[in-house]
Amino acid sequence: MLQNAYLKRVYEDTVARNSDQKEFLQAVLEVFESLEPYVAQHPELEAHAIMERLVEPDRMVTFRVTWEDDNGKIHVNRGYRVQFNSAIGPYKGGLRFHPSVNASIIKFLGFEQIFKNSLTSLPLGGGKGGSDFDPKGKSDAEIMRFCQSFMTELQRHIGSNCDVPAGDIGVGGREIGYLFGQYKRLNNRFTGVLTGKGVMFGGSLARTEATGYGLLYFTEEMLKCMKNDSVAGKTIVISGSGNVAIYALEKATQLGGKVIAMSDSKGYIVDENGVNFQVIKQLKEVERGRISEYVNRVPGSRYVEGCRGIWSLPCDIALPCATQNELDLADAELLVKNGVMAVAEGANMPSTAEAVAYFQEHNVLFAPAKAANAGGVATSGLEMSQNSMRSQWEFSEVDEKLRQIMINIFRESEAAAKDCGHEGNLVVGANIAGFKKVSEAMLAEGLY
Ligand code: NDP
Ligand code: 2IT
């Protein structure tokens, strides 16, 4: 629990004002706990009510999204955009389309995005959005009509120097294309208002791969600096099989690791020979099918119903890449019992607070989401730069910038942890390093 009186007071007030938003409160508490040593040394933060201002978004819009399915039936969903903090740059963060989306989920994601974006060292503020729309089983035409309706409202709130959305769960290249088309149609402006665009209309090469690749660049650096080791030869388990998981699989394999299992929301597959990247990519990215189908294409692999069981598999490295709170204390205990040496979060807040504490108590290297999955938004930042310059960098150029950014994030997080007496604690380090720049900018910019 919080020791610092100022942080405690602001946290209690945040609970009282957002009592039904458990994911948001979970994200706030984690950041506040990390900031205790820093806040104790910086009384100006309390004098300027920095923490009170940080937990209250600049603004949050919710709106009705009406769309018609292929049978002419009309549906209504709820859309969201939270513009959390713009101290260091335009609001930036993905859009999530998933039935579980609500105000708490959007606010936890938007809050985390503030610090993650700061860690990238690029000028990006924090935002997030989405809808409780379920893309599963919808035709391309239905997805297009939903995206058009969603953007018809969202477009009045965003802009290339104001707020730049991108993808997240349920929003990939197809959705970004439809959203971009509608933005352009309504505004008659070809600008970098979204990232993750197709490479033929302003998208950056390597953005699709960036989050998964970045996760592995971070993991490789963490293993090198903290254990004098590497990904090569390690047995790896990855949860999820979406955008982040697919490219984590590819890079992990390229670095010499062996990924033995992956999942979707229904179950997981085990392939002791190493999961085949081409098969997973075809199955999940192209066909949008179920992961259970993998066993019909790869002899010797097996499918297990239910996604949680994936953490019972012995592995050296665990990469949760599906969704929030997918790895709890019981899972952490199993992983530690089976000898896991490193956990790096590809998803946002995939480990519960109890699981994180358990890993740290048992000397498992732990790479928190804000730092480890920042490669996606960092490359979005690189896409914005390319759009502003009206140019396009080579794949290898973007990939190398991404790798350097991930190495820097690791080093800054490690150094910040050491500086405040928490050597080796990358949760504390990442939160402090991300917070420092944002709070200094807020102080410099005056009250609002
Ligand atoms: P995708 O929609 O491409 O894939 C999501 C994957 O997670 C799918 O395999 C999906 O299974 C599974 N999943 C989603 N929700 C649940 C759930 N409630 N329970 C179990 N499994 C679930 O999303 P992304 O790969 O883009 O995102 C994955 C995570 O990474 C999210 O936490 C996201 O916020 C985070 N992230 C994404 C970034 C990006 O650039 N895309 C950047 C940084 C973080 P199924 O197919 O069955 O639904
Ligand atoms: O969680 C994330 O960082 C993302 N979904 C990517 C956001 C972005 O703007 O690229």
C-alpha cells in the first residue's frame, strides 16, 4: 500500500471518484507505488497538483455508433476517445474494438499510454479509444460500415497535430484503412491523422511488425545486461496470436529462441518443434481463423481447449501478448515452479499486481508493458515523422531506429530504477523515467 501521504490522498480521491473503474484504478495504483521515492524528493509536484491533474483526463468523449449489418438490421454500439495528457505531444494511442471495452478499460489504456509514449523519447502525448463493437464474424462490408460510422463522429476530435489514433485489439490494417478513408472523405485532407496505415497510402514499413519485434529487442537487451544471456536457445511461450504475438513469434525465432505454444481466446496449441510462423500468420492474419486449426496443418502439434492453461507449460521466457489480467498469481506460481527466468509483457497490463510482485520476489526478470511493448507506438511516431516529411524510409531503417529506441528504453528504465534505490526493478524504473519528462513539461507549461 502507498506510504507517501500525498500519493495516498490522491489515490483515495481517485478511487472515490472512479469507484467502478477497476482496471483504471489498478493502473493508477501501480504507477503511484512506483513513484513513491521520486515524489518524496519533489515537493513541487504536490504544490502544483501534478498527480491530481494526471489522473483526470484532459477530456473523454463517448458517442453512439449506429451501423447496419448485411441483412439490413440496425445496431448501436458505444464509441470512446480519451485524450489523457498532451504535455509532451499530440494525444497518441490505439483504438480497441472488443465487446469488453468500457470506460475503465479505455482509461487504463490511455493512462498507461502517457508514460509509455514518454519513454519512447518521441513527442507523443497519451490517448486511447475504441468501442464495444465485436468484429468477430463480421463481413468486410460490415466492418467498413462500422468504421465509417465510428469515424463520422471521431473525426471532429482528432487531427495530425491534435490526436492521432492507431490500432489495438480488433483494429488492424483493414480497419485503419476504412477509418482513414472516411476521415479523408469528410475533411478533404490527406494528413497523418492515423498510424498503421497501408504502406501505399502513408503507412510506415515495419509498423505491422513493430510491437512484437520491439518486445524481443527489449527482452534481448534485458537478458544481455541483467543476466549476460540471450534469447538464443530459450524455450518461449507466447499468449495470444494477434498482431503483437505473431511478430513476437517471428523475431523470437529469428533470434534463435523456440516458441512452443501460442493461444487465442478459446484455447492454445503446443508445438514442441517450434511454432511455424508462416502457418500462424496465414491462419490468424490472413484467414482470421481459430488457432485450433493449426493442428490440422502441422503434424505432431496438439490443441488444448481454454486459454489460461498455457502458463502451465514449462518455459524459460513467457511473453503474455493477449490482454489485460490474463496472467494471475496462480499462473505466476506455476511459471516460477517450472523455472521461468524472464517475463516480458507484450499486451497492456497482462499480469495482475500480485503476479508481478511474485515474479519480482522470485528474481524473475520482469519487463513491464509500458517499456516492453512501446515499440508499436514508437514506430507510429516514426510514421508521423515520415508523413510530415512526405517521405518513406526503408524497412531496415525503421527497424534499426525501433531497435535503438527499445535499447534506450531498457537503459533509461534500468538507470532510473538504480538512481532511486530500486536496482533491477524495471517497473519502478519505467514508471519514473516515463513520468519525469511528463511532469516536468506540465510544470513548465503552467496550470490547466
Ligand atoms: P489482436 O486483436 O491482433 O489480437 C489479440 C489476441 O489476443 C488474439 O489472439 C485474441 O484472441 C486474444 N485476446 C483478445 N482478448 C482476449 C481475451 N479477453 N481473452 C483471451 N484472449 C484474448 O490485438 P493485438 O495483438 O494488437 O493486441 C494484443 C495486446 O497487445 C493488447 O493488450 C494490446 O493493447 C497490446 N498492444 C498492442 C499494440 C499494437 O500495436 N497492436 C501495441 C502495444 C500493445 P481471439 O482471436 O480469440 O480474439
Ligand atoms: O498500446 C499501444 O501502444 C498501441 N496499441 C499502439 C498505439 C499507437 O498509437 O501506435
